Amino acid sequence: MANNERLQRMRRAMEAERIDALVLRLPENVLLLSGYWPMIGAAVLVFPREGTPTCINAHCYEAEASLSLWEAEVMHYRYGVLGAVERAEALRRILLGISQAHSWRRIGYEERFHTVAPSWNAAEMLIPACETRELLSSIFEGSQLIDVSVLIEEQRTRKTAFEAEKLRIASEVSCLGLAAFEKSVRVGASGVELAAEVEREIMARGTGYKSALRVRAFAQVAVGAEESAVGYRPNEISTTRKLRKGDVALLELGVVADGYWADRTRLRVAGTPTEEQSRIFEVVRQAQQSAVAAIREGVTGAQVDEAARSVIRAAGLADCFPHITGHGLGFRYHESAPILSPDSSQKLEEGMLTSVEPGVYEQRFGGFRLEDDVLVTRKGAEVLGPFRMALA
Amino acid sequence: MANNERLQRMRRAMEAERIDALVLRLPENVLLLSGYWPMIGAAVLVFPREGTPTCINAHCYEAEASLSLWEAEVMHYRYGVLGAVERAEALRRILLGISQAHSWRRIGYEERFHTVAPSWNAAEMLIPACETRELLSSIFEGSQLIDVSVLIEEQRTRKTAFEAEKLRIASEVSCLGLAAFEKSVRVGASGVELAAEVEREIMARGTGYKSALRVRAFAQVAVGAEESAVGYRPNEISTTRKLRKGDVALLELGVVADGYWADRTRLRVAGTPTEEQSRIFEVVRQAQQSAVAAIREGVTGAQVDEAARSVIRAAGLADCFPHITGHGLGFRYHESAPILSPDSSQKLEEGMLTSVEPGVYEQRFGGFRLEDDVLVTRKGAEVLGPFRMALA
């Protein structure tokens, strides 16, 4: 079942910009318009405004691609075997044939994507460097190459019903990791042990969940006040520091299921929380829930941010909340819109997905953050993959 | 302790090309010339031919960078906090100051790297897209921008003693995963469960091994004849298929420790191997060891490939070995040199690191491959992180 709403919206956007076809290489965009999340980033999607898309792929991933690819012509080049033509040359030949069969005048490609999601094989990334521009220039001679990075990022901001369901699955899978974290936090466990256990649980139990084919987690656990106090950073850093009695453990968790992302944070204490820990946790929990409650069509990012920030301010902790309340996500761990920040005038729209993750950080008591992903719906907001928030 | 041999060799190469300074953004190259493996790929290294390098980094990673950064001037921009200037603008301002303090005429940068290693945070990648060229053009006005992608890849081909020791650690860490694999292969275990367990063990036990700070594994396990028969592909794909009695399990394992990579493959059978399985395993083992024995300075990639291929050919399995015998690695999971293939006339040199990974694949009996990483030394060859090869 294809994501027809997505295809139609993209075609309307292409029409408005008079773009005849897109040639896409980044895994996240190949997924967006073909349903297929490439194994190693070596697939190219040619998406014409009219007619059937063409997915050019390495021959050895034919079976895997067929499990999720929507209606598309499939063309293969041989890869990873003796006698195969070099990949750039193989792509050139196939694209040349496509070029000659059409008279496209304006062709969109990804010139300015500079934050990118990994392919399934996160150990290595193929990026559209200058070769891609040169390749397309030489093939589509006489055509105009248009950078569609902003257009695609904008289109991605509002998720379709099809994508919302995929994102729900990713968030539900992330709950397996949150549960494993709860279960594993104990005196003597180290940050890397906790992170590794969360990742193991998600890959082992999440693969196959609601038919998800490829599931991977990226977990980071800061342990104790000193480590978690700098947990406002875009990533915590897990170390071999072991939990002592009364320490906090702060889990930052990115999860990808078939190319769709979830971003969660939970916090636990090893042993019995102190009164101060419980008080701060409750402030952050209320801030988080206040922001979630504020989410609906038409409100600005700043209004949602303020819903969280005002709770933290009222508790006398304003100086301890140095970051924004949330960011877009979905086809990546982080997307550029919406942004829930004090100066964001962007209005939320149906289909937007945002993290909601206020936090307070202080050397003395450590870092406290809680994070869920929230979809803007017609009725208000939906927390994807709901999961309890408890300090112990 | 800095990697002075590397710094001197790079400076000589820059001199030969009359390059006054390098401006590097890719994590693998920042590591190469500074010792620091960036957390999220947001660090920039300015490496002048003469004088002290400058590492520009997000302020929040100062402590982590200081653990491994060699002699360098450190400049920070604020990141991930309210009120911070947008990153591109922050970098522009700092680079402008550096530009004005020097009169560099030829500046090298990474225009054509298109296969890249992830940063520590493998969940997201910052890539030097066209902005980087534009940024550097506007800052170093009047200077010439030189693509140094090939120069750097070539320099990286021969590892220094410092790097060999780091790569040894990565390979030794990978053995923790190979041991976990041996222990975990049993009837009823699925490919994703085995892969997840190998990754867990490496992160949990490998971090801290010989002071390694950041360790992560990317494991893939093909289960049974059908899945492993296509295991010649650049990556196997782990599924929920469970091991049945007598099934093979083929582990492909990428490991990164502080930015240095290992690439291993092992094979196990759940239960007692059949005579045929044992025979094929022994052919592949002998082919692998024959190739390792052939490695020394001055031999060509083709000669090493033939050492493995001739063993497989003699066993009547020539048609079942469709791929090359090995590839370079070290700063990535895969590097472009050396290549051990039937048509590789490149001669091995001291300091080169290559995978050695012959395999045979057939629908009926499945895929059999064994892989170690081998360093070319003055005395011949050194298998990094030696580990037994046993089918059961």
C-alpha cells in the first residue's frame, strides 16, 4: 500500500516549482517517495512529476527492496561482485538511458542537505558529494538543476497518515528500550552497560514488531550528577562510570524502525530518590505535560515552549533550562521544523511531529529531562508510544 | 602523545602540493590529524603546513575533546543552548579570524569524499555539502581551494605505529563480540538476537578496554542456508529467522573504537556440523590463511587474492567465490586501498591494513566466510586481534 497522499503532495509542490523530476540519493528521501529504506545508501530514486518512479538499486538488495517498495520501475546495477562496473559509471549509464527517454527541463536534487540520516548500515554513509552534481549536469545536459533541499524538508514537515502510522510503530518500539532501562537501572550498572542493554532489547525485540523489518537504537546514558548535568547537549556520552546509590541515570534514545525515527528521554534513580530529586522530577514532568497539553493546530512554537518554561520558571529553576523545548523529527532523529523555542513564531499544523523535552541541569543535583514525540492532529495532540514517567 | 609521524608525513605531502593549510570537517579526517574523534561531526580542524593546528568545536564537548586532542589551539562556539549563534555563522566568524591572521594561498578541503564514516553519534551525520565550499570560498577570498580527498585517502593508506596500536585495540575489542557470538549461537536464537547480543557485549565490555573511550559495534547475522547464501553482499541483513538444528550463522561485524575500525567475520553452526559443512569451512579457512601467509611488502593485491582463490578453485568451488579477497580499512569500515582482487596490481607496503575475507556461497549449503584484518609489517604480516576459527 503506497503513501498516495505523500506522492500527490510532492507532485503538487513540483508543479508549483515547475520541476519535472527529482533525482534523489539520500536514504531518507528515497524512503519518503518510494517506501524503500536503502540498505547502504546506494539506491537512487528518479521521481517524475508524471508517470512511474524508477528505483535504481544494487542487484543484491532486490529481495529486500521488494518488501517495501511502492509502485516503481526497478533497475539494477551489479554490485559487490567481480566484474561489476564501478558504481558511479553504472549509475551514469542507467541515468543516461532515463534522460534520453524524457525531455525534462528542470530537475530537482539534494544539493544542500547537510544533516543527514544514516542508511540501514549506519557504519558507513554514501553522501551526494560534488560528484552527484557533476554526474547530473553531464547526464541532463541542457536541463536546469534545481536544489530541492528546502522544498523537501518543508514537505516532510507535515506527516501523512501513512507516515504517522510508521512513526507510531517506531515510538512503540522505543518503549521496549524504555522498559529495559527501567529494569536495568541499579547500583553498580555503568552508563555503557545500560545503553548497550537498551539497544540490544530494541533490536532483538523490536525487529518484527508490527512487521518492522529493520530496527536499530542509539542509546546514551549519563550517570550521576556530574555527567547528567551536561546532559543538555545534543548527545549525552555514556562512560564506564557505575551507578552509586542515589545516582540519577539519564537515557537519551534515538530509535529507527524502517527509516522512521523516535526520540525519547527517561530518567531513573538507583535506589530511593531523595526529596529534592522527586521535587525536581515532578517539576520537569509537569513542564513536559504542560507543553504537550499546549500542542494543537495554530499555536506557535514559542507558545508551547512557554508552557513548559513557565512551569520551570515558577519552580525557581529558569536558569537551569538552557535549551529549546522541542524539535521536528520523523525522517531523521532531528528535523528542522517545527522548533519549540522562545522565539519560534512558526505555527503548528496538522501532521507535524515534534519532540517535547524540557529539562533542568545543575552540577549539584544533575540533569533531569523527559521526552516524548507528539503528533499534531485535528483534535489536538497525540503522544506516540505513550510510556510512564517514573523516577524509581 | 601525538602521532608525530602522521603529522610530519601530511606536512610533507602538503609541501609537495604547495598546500598552505587544510580545513577538514569529516570526523575521520579530524581524527587523523588531531587525535580527536568528534561527537557529532560539528568540529572543524584547521591544519596549517607550519604552526599549530586549530580545532573549532562546540563548547559543550570541551572536556571530551581534551581527553584525546593533540597539541592544538582550541576555539569554541556555543551550541545546543538558547542564544547561540547559528552554527554556520559561528564557524564563519571563527574561520574569518583565522583567515585574516594568515596569508594562505592554497587551501585544501574535502570536496569529493563520498563514502564517509559516521561520527560517534552514528544516528545522524553532518556532511560537508556545497555550503562548505561556499563558506570557504567566501572566507578565503583570493585563495585557491584544492580538493584534497585523494591526497588524504592516499596518506591514510599507510598506517603509522601510533595508528597501528589504535587499530590493534579496535580488533581486540572486536574479539569480545566474536566470543559472544560463539557463546550465543544455539537452536532457537534469531539473527537479530545474535547481532544485538554481539553489539551489546562490545559496547558494554569494550568501552574502557585499554582506555578506549567510545566503542560501538555494527553486527549483522545471516541465519540458515538461504540467508547466508547471499552473504557475499556488502552487508548481511539480520532477520527474525531462528536458527534450526544444523543451520549456519554468518556474522559480519564492524567495530569502531575511538574512530578506528575493525572488520571481522566468523561462522558457526547450531549443533553438530555435517561433513559437508566441515569440509567447506576447512576450504575457506585454508584459503583465508593462505592469503594471510602471502601478505608481505611488495606483493600485489592480485597475488594475495590468488593465494586465497586458488585454494577455493582446487576444491571445485571457484564459481562460489564471487567477491574480492579484501579491502583497506582503518579510518573507515572500508577504505579504498589496498584492494585484494584478481586485477589489483597495487603493491602492498608497510603500514597498509587490509581485510582478508574469502568466502563461498551456494543456495544449497549457504554462505561461508572468515575474515580478519591484517597489517603489512616489515617482517611480513600481523593479524590484528587474533581469534580462533571454529565452526562449532
